[in-house]
Amino acid sequence: MSDRRRIVLTKGAVSLSRLVFGAWRLLDGPVRPDAEAVARLIGTAVDLGLTSFDHADIYGNYEVEAAFGAGLARWKGKRDSIELISKCDIMLQTANRPDNRLKHYDTSAAHVVASVERSLTSLGTDYLDLLLLHRPDPLMNADETAAALAGLAKSGKVRAVGVSNFTPSQFDLLASRLPFPLVTNQIEMSVLKTTALTDGSLDHAQRLAYAPMIWSPLGGGSLFTGNGEREARVRAALAAVAAETGAGDLAVVAIAWLLRHPARLVPVLGTMKPERLAAMVKALDIGLDRQQWFAILEASEGRPVA
Ligand code: NAP
């Protein structure tokens, strides 16, 4: 595997595959996959070079990690040839968590540690390659949360720590209390969601030299299903670039558009379809030139740049 297919999130930190497999929708299909089917999907992803798997405690109503863990137990590969990422702090209101009277966040030390322990048990592993705080918590006590994260890192249960959906200022606050760098901020971005270009998120990532992970890189599928004018315009621009570059597929160009950014974006792919995963790996070989990149931005924003 060439280096272009891997990425070190920040100097000296964990390395991930440049395209990450997102596990959020694992149980969303019409048929719940059994352990064999999950093991096959893991094998397909790894064969395509997607060795990093993005989880959260809450995915599938708190059930995805255990379903994935059952598949992992049957998969024939080695634990240290893949990277497992999980998240904590969102508290869903669901029958699976009867104590949660409403949706909220919890970055207390007790919750963070307990959530990681549950993720490890569900996934059937003794360490996470990367733990992310899932959402900024207005009640986060940075000293307490950082101490819990540092303790998890020291124990070896978590090899690296990052955040998700944090503003640069929230990132800096937590980072200021940790004895090691935060290695990523996982944020939403796509050809339909471009605010990270201008809200300071990507500037912050370049300044501190960490690679941001990108969720819903195809707009959660709305790129294909959306029937607004904007989606139609963006699809037309992607199709033109697909024809020019030989990418052959709108999704490939949409991912290549993210990969073109110098902040070293790491798209987390959400499809559960092996053929779509295989198609999107081609994005690693498509280099958009500046004018192709700007043509897609112009279509997304509905006007030329100033
Ligand atoms: P996405 O890749 O933008 O969307 C995936 C959806 O698009 C799937 O439902 C897929 O359906 C659909 N799709 C339709 N046509 C497609 C095509 N031609 N190629 C590929 N997909 C197509 O990503 P996402 O699922 O919204 O999010 C990706 C990952 O990000 C999640 O799995 C999760 O790990 C992470 N995430 C993180 C946060 C956070 O707050 N940190 C929030 C949301 C998600 P099929 O399965 O039928 O292909």
C-alpha cells in the first residue's frame, strides 16, 4: 500500500487509512447483518485499504459496536492491522438507556471512562486506536475531562485522543489541559456543506497540523437523493469533472474534492455497499486541478467567488 493511502493524523500520532469506514449505518439496512456478514464487510474494507473503522457508543441505538465486535471475532485478520475509533459523551433517550430522561451530553470523568470500557467490551478489544469526544458539552469541566482522557491513554486503553464537532476555541481549551496533542477534530463537510472552509475549522487544523476527519462526506446521501436546485447544480458540476478526469462517478469526484484540500481531510465513508466502497477508493487517484475544484465550489454556493 502506498503512503498516499495512509495518513498520520498529527506528528508522532496514530496513522489511519486515508479513507475511513464509518460504521454508523451498519444496522440500518432492511436485513440485520449477522456476524458472518459483518466479518465479510470488514474483510472487504480492509482489502480495499480501509483499515480504520469509525464507531461511537451510540451508533445503532447503542447496538452497532457489539454487532461489529461479533463480526470482528470471526474475521481472520489481526487486530493490530486495523484501527478502531470510537466516541463518547452523547446520551440518547432510548429504551436501551432508561436512565436518560432526555438527550444530553456527558463529559464527566465517570461517564467517559465507563463509556470506553463498554466500547472495548462490545468491540472485543483491549484498546481503542482513537477516542473522540463526540460533541462539545457546555458543562465540560476541561480539567476533569482531560484528566480522564489522560488516564485512559496512560492505561493503554486509548492510544490517541481527539474531538468531534468542536469549534477551534473548544478544541484549544481541552488541548490546554492535556499532556499530549489532540490528534483530530471530526467535523461535517461535503460539497453540500462547506462551512468548515470559512468558519475557522480548517484554518485551525492547518495551523496546528492535525488532519481533520470528515463525516457525511456525501451529505449523508442527499447529494444523490436531494431534489433541490442546489443539489442538481452540484451534481452537474461533479458530472462534468467526472467526465474530464475519467472518475466515472459523482461520489468519487465528491470525495476527491475533499482530498484536494491542503488541511489533509480524512473522509469517513458511510456506505455499507462493497461496490460503492470499491468505487470510492478511486478518489485517491484523482487529482482535481484548481479550476475543477472551484467549479464545484461555485455550483455549491450558487455564485462565482468574489
Ligand atoms: P455519507 O457517505 O455522506 O452518506 C452515506 C449514505 O449515502 C448512505 O446511506 C449511502 O447509502 C448513501 N449513498 C447513496 N448513494 C451513494 C453512492 N453513490 N455512494 C456512496 N453512498 C451513497 O456518510 P454518512 O453515513 O452520513 O457518515 C459517514 C460516517 O461519518 C458515519 O458512518 C459515522 O462513522 C460518521 N459520522 C460522524 C458524526 C459525528 O458527529 N462525528 C455524525 C454523522 C456521521 P448506501 O449504504 O445504500 O450506499
